[in-house]
Amino acid sequence: MPDPLVLTRIQGGWDLFMTNYVEAARTLRRNPDQLARLLAERRRAVERHPLTDAVREIYDGQIGRSRTAMAELAPPQLQRYADSAVPLIEQTWLRSDSTRSSAVEAARVVLRGLSLPDQHALDVVTSPPGGGPAARVAKTDTGFIILATDDGTTSSLAVLLHELGHFLYETAPGAGLTESFPHYVESEAAALALGRVGFDMYLAALPEPSEKQKLWASYCDTEAWLNHFYFLTEASELGLCEPPPKTLDMLYLRDTYSTSVGYQVVYAMASSLIADDPGQFVTQLASRHRSTEASSRYFQPAPPEFKLPHHRVGEERTSRWRPTA
């Protein structure tokens, strides 16, 4: 068995982002000394991050794909602060638009339209304790629950659809080993795919949806661009490649970038997997929930360049990778 592929925790960021990562970003923006301490802690975490030959191979296999993706994607649609682009996706329209009922009920319509089960998934949606941490799928003694805030905005719907992708992957027959690297890539791919396809379906049903569909397409391009940017940034920190050709200030605004070293390759691989056809992952998600036969792997075999070795990881507590040290 290869050495464990684990995350290296950045405790200062982990504690900060246990509330709300947008508020955490604002806190750091207002407290430069706290930001300096966090970045210093990240540098120390990078220095001690496990980097076995198997892990190095995984990173090396993704670097070229991420560079190509960054070159091909549209320029990022980012928020602005002090005349600089900040790596938070511009989503004013998402936060200001209402779903007319609730994000849960809007998601129910979407899931049914995609032939995905809705009852159990939406019955277990609950608000994060104390308003935080950020939305996620949490593993409990009896199964999985979805922690997400439903404020009736399209922003909360977009977040919920992403988490539903995680939840439906985790609860389907044949989801594979929960302590394997492919499992986390597949789960993230399912979440990204359902988030995009499901929200596309929601927008298509609105009166005169074209303008919002353009905004959403730009949002998705930005999300993918950032997934590759953060991966290449992390790979360069680990000495595996040159930094990405573009730079962004305030990198701490990405919660996983600030709480751990090691997860960015999962986002990058998942973004690469769904780039051509996210709908196929949603179709497989629905097919798996209709199937009574489990298999050892959830999705159909990936192209050869995406075949991933299995690695045990740290103790699993959510559908996203959690650090152990």
C-alpha cells in the first residue's frame, strides 16, 4: 500500500474558515497582521507536506492539462477590491435574485427534471451550526447530511446543487472506497457537474433567461479557471512547476487554499474531467441511483490519462477531503 495521500492542515486558516469564508476573507482584508501570520503558516505547511513519488506523479499528470485549461478559458469574472481583481467570483446577480420559493424547492424541481432522487436528499438539508462552516456534505453515524444555508436566493441554490452532487455520489450504490483518491476526484466531479447542469436547467425555465445564462457561463468559466490556477500555484509552491502565468492578490480568499495543502489537485482533476461534457456525469449519477447493482467504481472508466492509483487518505468526515495534521 502506498504512503497515505493526506492533507497538511493550516490551523490558522482552518479555525478562521469554520465560520463563513467570505466573512473570513473580509476579516483578513481588515487585519494585515493576521494575513501575514496565515501566509507564514501556509509556507510552513508546504515545507512539511508529504510528497511521495505516487503523489508527485498525480501532480505531474495534471500540470499540462491545467495550463491548457487556463489558456483556453475566458478571462476570470472576479470581484474587485482596491482596483485589483480578487479571487472571489463576481456573483452579485446570484445573491440578489430570488428563487421565488426556497432553494430547496427550486432544487427539487431540478432534481426531478434530471431524473435524480429528491426526497431523501432534500430531507437532510439543514443549516450549518452557528451559520458556519461553509456548505458541505457531512458524514454522521447514520449516513450523510447536507449543511447549507437556504436564504431563497439563486446563490444558495447554486451552492445547494453542488452539495447535492456530493450527496448523491456518496449515497449511490457503488460509490467506491471512501478512502481513495479517485473517490474524491469523482465526488468533486459529480458536484461540479450537477451544479452546472442543474443550474442551467433552472435558468432555462425562467422568462427571458439568456442574459443570466451568459452570466452563469462566465461564472462557471471563472470557477474552472480558479480551480486550475490554485492547483498550479500549489504545485509551484511544492517545487513541481513554475507558477501560473498570471497572478492574483489575496490568495487566501479560497477556503481550501487557506486551510490545507494538497486538495487543489482534486479540484483541478475534477474540472478537467467535466470540461467537455458535464451532462454525462449527471446522467451516470441518475443511472447509478436507478441501478440495483453496485460496482467497485462509480463512473465509467476514465480516459487513460485520468487513471488514478488508489491511495488511502486521512479520516473521512465529510464528502470533501479533510486534513489530518
